[in-house]
Amino acid sequence: MSAHQSSQGWKLFLKLLKEPNMQAHLEEFFDLFFTSNEKMHLSARVLIIQELLENQLTQREIAEQFNVSISQITRGSNALKNTKHSFYEKLANHLRAP
């Protein structure tokens, strides 16, 4: 697959997610497009990002807590460092524990 095709497919995927009627079918939508393993990795990434935003544990402690590699934590940390401040704050408000 070329980079152009990949980009085109990703844009189509995002467009599908934005469809108003899709919100009621997200579980089915993700079951169609993601394998159980891919959903597990996405779930781990969300939990990793959540813990990084909490800033209470070291990367090693997060890796041990979720039984993931340090490199997964580092990728999440690097991704957070590259987000726009406004998005970072919005994400933090949604993912930080109450």
C-alpha cells in the first residue's frame, strides 16, 4: 500500500467516525475494523496515556502495572509531548481520574 493510499484510507476512516448515526454503533464499527489484539493495544495506549497524564508513577511502574514494555510507555510519552497544548489539556480533562 502506498503512502497516498494509506492517507486516503485513514481520512475515509475518520470521515466514517464523524457520521452522526455512527455514534450509536461504535462498538460494531470497531469490531469490524479492529481485531481483538488491535483493540487490546488501543486500550493499553489509553491507559498508558491516562497514567502519564496523572504523572504519579514512573514509566517503569506504568509498564509493570499494565504488563507492557517500556518502549510502549515511551511511545505514549513522546506522542503526548508532540500534541498541541489545547488538545493536551482537553485530553487531560477527559482522562484524569475524578
